[in-house]
Amino acid sequence: MTTREGVAVPEAPTRQPAAKRRRMSLRLLPEARVTTPVMLAVLIIALTVIWTLWVSERAAVEYLIFTVGVIGLYVYVGGSGIVSFGHVGFMAVGGYVSAILSIPVSIRGSQLSGLPNWLAEAEIGQWMRLLLAVGAGALAAALFGLIIWRLSGLAASIATLAFLLIVFVIASGWEDVTGGRGSVPGVARSASLGTVVPCALVALAAAAWFQRSRPGRLLRAVRDDGPAARSLGVAAEGVVWQSMVLSGGLMGLTGALYVHLVGSVSPDFFYFAMTLDLLAMLVIGGMRSLTGAVVGAAAVRALRELLGPLDSGFDVGPVDFGGRPGLRLVALAVLLLVVLVRRPAGLTGGLEIVVAPSSRSSRSEDQS
Amino acid sequence: MPDEFLQATVDALGLGSMYALVALGIALVFGVMRLINFAYGDIIVGVAYAAYFARDLALIAVFVVMLLAGIGISLATERVAFRPLRKADPTSMLIASFAVSSVIQSSALATVGSAPRGVGAGDFLASAMSWGPVRVPYYTLFSIIVVVVAVIGLREFLTKTSSGIAMRAASEDFAAARLIGVKANKVIVLAFGISGAVASIVSLFLVAQTGGVAPASGTFPALLGFVAVVVGGMGSLMAAALGGLLIGVLQVVLQYVLPVDLLVFKDALLFGAVLLILVLVPQGLFVRSDPWNTRL
């Protein structure tokens, strides 16, 4: 009992003796907590502001789109441990759906003669288009996931590669519907900060929610020790499939946002270069954590500003280095290799950013 | 109708033997390192570019250049990229080989540009013979012969020579092989070297068929090569070669059977068939057991 103005006031019950305040700090821990997506959201918004002010709004939008893509890739690859080369295929699915639906109705039917009338004439608003893209990506992923239900490891990876190629060939060949090999003009350029920022935050929230959900945690168990998880009754194939569906939806969203940034759609957008970009971002950041995905996207995007001149040319003092297209990809791939050799777990080591009590228990406790 | 069938058979054998060679090159490295070398197609392209740059030399010299280029590039990728990764997990190695492929391809793009270059080294193979109604290009004939020679030669090498036996031991159980004295470096370098030489031969057939080279020319044959290895059965050279043959047969069947307006989707159907085989028989069609635990 303490006294206050002479009146006895019961002390609030304390959980610990001497109620010391533990210092909270930013740490990297193996398990994500509630503070993780919050911190990551702060990071994303901060970077968006920085890009917008330092480079351009377009650069910030592009960064956010790639962030959504890497998060989507992480949900499957980081969750299941299976390297997927085919996720860009889901991007293509979502991208084409949204792109085609955004072409003005007046020219859509004539440009893409193979579209059924109801598609050629449908007027779909911006957010509905994105939703449809998510749905299309998730549906494609659900079907593909069912097909490769029993596969794992290398066979699964090769299967995803086959999927990427199948999508590419169909998109290139089905001219009446997809516009074929060239790029299709008329796609709405509607990707602005107002569109993309909410999408990025939603993607982050979805991935974080899945991580903490029952299937997400079961997935981690399967990834870390498959036989042990199964012996405990975990339906391994089922949780892997669920992560595939969610990641497919996110990739569909990414694809849609991408086409609305560029203003056209083409199969070449969704092929090996994009696959390398996303995979590199994920691996460099850290394949096994959501923090890794976000950090990787940011790090590689930052590097792109530095590496960009490799493609277009720059000068150091009086010396003029002519740029060559393709050089940026070389530098990125080399960086990826270096990371794989020196620090395979990536920049974050596969850990998540958390606000947690400091671990310095040796700090003296007498501070009241 | 029988004429078409004969022609189709010849085409299938020619294409299939080329893919069998690619599959062999990939399977050799996979056997000792469990690595699917995504950069294999780019080694093939590198050899073709070497032939392009050496085009003013005598033909024999060009062949030597091609052989050296194949072996050289292959050994370089081993030394620079894959040796440091030897202890890494399969996921890292897979992504790494994808990165190596991007490095080589983008470097080619940056240095020589995307425009195709004409390569004449294979022209002597480009003409064809006529056996009755059937047209047999020389490169088809040669690739069939080469594949048969290669398979027999590899078999002899792997069973009768000490290096070959060492390689087989390493591919069965790398750690155990090292314990009994097999030199890891020697075996892996040997595998990469032979694989590179095979790439040189494939490159010759490729330029014979297409007459030129561009940075991305090797992607498709290599992809079909990986697919052939996985579909045929990982861990067995013979299975890989048979897988390559099967891919060739599938391609030709699709070519002949598809109606004209669907031909543009030929490759999608091919990969669709591959997907189907992978799902039904994940351990491979031509192996007996499932040593690599392809099921989850």
C-alpha cells in the first residue's frame, strides 16, 4: 500500500517484482510477430516517400509493384521451400485479364477479334479489374497446384518451368485473344500511388496473416522437416497447395499492376527476365522470411538506380562508359551468385524484423 | 501415308538424337553434382559464337576452336560459380545455375547484341540425301551416329577406365567415394569437361540446322534437355538419352498431327505432355525405382 495525499491507495498488482520496464528494440528473430507486418509497412511507406521525392513517382510505383510480386513469390517459395520458376506465369494470367478488360470498349473488339462479345463489351472499373486479376491468378494457381499435387523438389521446379513456358507459348500464339507476340496498345495506364500503395499493404497483410494462420504454420513445419510433420499428421500437400493459391492471387495482382504501369501487355514481360528479377530479390533479401522478401525488393530496387547507368551509359569525370543493354541483368545475376555463395540465407538470414524486448539481461535492473 | 511416316521417323530420330546428346551433357553433371545446369544452353550458344568469331579460319581450325570453347566455358562455370557452391543445398544450386545462365546470356547480349550472326561451320552438314521418298539431312545422319558412338563410348569409359569408375562411384555416393580416395575435384572437372565437349558437338548440329546464332538460341534446346533428363529419369545416363529421344519423337508427332492453326501451340502441348509425364511418373519413365524421392 502506498500513500497518496494521505489516502491509502492500493498498488496495482504487478506481474514481476520491481516492475522493471524491459527495453524494446528492433531485432531479427526467426519467428514473425504482430509487429513484423507493422514494421514492414512502415518501411515500405518510408521507401515509397523516398523514391517519390528522390527519383520519381513512377519509380516508387514500380518499386511497390515488385514488392507485391516478391511477397507473392515468398508465400509459396519461402513457405514450401520449392523453387518456382513459373510464378511469373500467374502474373501473366492476371496481367492479361486486367489489361484486356481495360482496353476501351470501342477498340477492344476490333483489336482482339477472338474475344467473345460479352468480353469485348464489358466495362469494368479499375478496382474490379484488379480483383478479377487476383481471382484469375488464384484460379490458375489452384489448378496448377492440383496438377503438381504430388510433386516435390526438383520435379516440382521443372514442372513450374514447364508452366512458365506453356503460358508464354499460349500468350504468344493466341493472337485473337492476347494480341500475340507484340505488345498490345490501349491498356489503361492507371497504376498510380493511390492504387498501388493500398495493394502493397493488402499484400503484406495477406502474407503476414497466412504466415500466422494454421496452414501457414503447418507449412513451415513441412518445409523444415517434411517427414516429421507428416508423422504428426500434417497434410503436407494440402498446405503447400493453399500457399500456391494465395501466392497465385498475389502474382495475378502484380501482373495487373504491372501492365497498368507500362500501358501495354506482351508475353515478353512475363518470361525469364522478370523471373530472374523476382527470384533475385527474394534470394538476396532472404528466401525464408517475409522481411527478407520486402528487404530484398527494396535492396535490389535501390541497386537498380545505381546499376541503371550500366544499360544507358555514364561518365566518370572525363571518361565516358558507354552503356550496353543487358549489363544491368549481368550485374544483378552476378550479385545473386555472390549472395548464394557467401550468404545463402540472404541479407536478413531468413529472419523476421520484430519489436521485442532487448536481450540484454545483464543490464542492471535498478532503475526506478 | 507410309512415306510421311518414314519421313517423320527420320525427323524424330534426328531431333531425338540431338536432344539425347543435350540430355547426356546435362545428366553427366547432374550425376556427380546433383545440379541441373541451366547454363548448358548458354554453353552451346557460347560455342556457336566462338565459331562465329573464328569464321575466317580453316574449317578444321574452327572445329578445334569450338571444342576448346565448349570445354573451356564449361570448366570456367565450374571453377567460378559451381565449385564454391558444392556444399550448398539443392535449392541454392538450382537458383545459382539459373543466375549463371543469365550472366552468360546477358553478357552475350551486352557484347555482341541481339542480332543473329551467321555461322557457316555447320554448312557441310546442311545438305541432304534422298533415300527414295525420304529426305535425310546430313546433320540428322551424323547426330544419330554421334549419339550411338557417344553412348557406347561413355559406357566403355564409365565401366572400363578408372576415371570413369571413379565418376560412377561419385555419382552414386559422393561422400563415400571421397572416403575411399576418389578425388572430388578431378571427377567433377572431368564431368564438366566431357559435358562441355558434348555441348560443342550439339552446337555444331544446331548451327547446321539454323545457320546462325543469337544470344537466346540455346535456351530452348537446353530446356528440352532438362525436361528430357527429368522425364527419362535422373541418375541414369541411358535414361536421360532415352528421355531425349522421347522428346524428339513427341515434337515430331505434334508437328505432324496438329491441325495447321494449332501448330503455333505446338510447344505448349509439348510441355503439357511433359507435365503430364512428370505428374504420372515423377521418378522418370526409364528408371526402375525412385532414388531421389520425387514424391513429397
